Amino acid sequence: MTALSEFNIRTGASKEACGKTDWINITGEVQKAVTASGVREGICVVFIPHTTAAVTINENADPDVPRDLNLAFNIISPDRREFRHSEGNSAAHAKTSLIGPSLSIIVTNGSLLLGTWQGIWFNEYDGPRTRKIQVRVLGE
């Protein structure tokens, strides 16, 4: 069995938002897609079809974690005058490449198999924007 679902989010409105950057916990929406698929045992793939946004699994208990990670990524990939990309968002492209556009999560008993403190985070690096998130659930 396989099922594809898609949902949109608007970035820039969460309490984690800071300028063009935003981290949004999408664990609940992804779990809804798993539940709707009817898959009990399998794999869930989350894909972000954008070049300045990414997805990761990280802590969802402490709201300071997204803020701290944004600070770290800004140190790793700051905006620089030397960048030539005409849209002015090369740092966003670099951060997205570091984190990645997709992830896979095991589905067991119809639920995402995540650790106690883990959540699925959508990472915006060039917002605010309306973004698309695609979820493919495979299994039985």
C-alpha cells in the first residue's frame, strides 16, 4: 500500500520565526497523513520541494532549541556580500543543502516511530512564504 498526501504551511508567523527564518513543528500534520494512509507498518517519507527550505528531526520539548540551532546555522552559513546569486538568498540555499529536503521515519502500529523528545521540523530560510510539504507513506 502507498499513499501520497500534501499540505501547505505559511511561514513567518510562529514564535520561533526570526526574520526570514522559521522552524515549524509539523509532527502532528505528518502523523495525520500516516493515519489517513491506513498503513500500520512501513515507512513515511517527508519531502520539501523547495530550495530554501528543509526538514529535520530534532528536539520538540524545549522552544529554545530551534532558536539555538538557527544561531548555529547562521554562524555556519552567514549571509555574505561575496555571494553572487541575484536573489540574495544564497545563505538560505546553503542551509537547506546542509539539512536536506527529505527524511524517512519508520511507521509502526500506525504511528511515527520517534524518540521521546523528537519532533519533525520544517525549516524555512527565505520566508515568509507559503510552502508545500509532501508525505508518502509506504507499507501494509
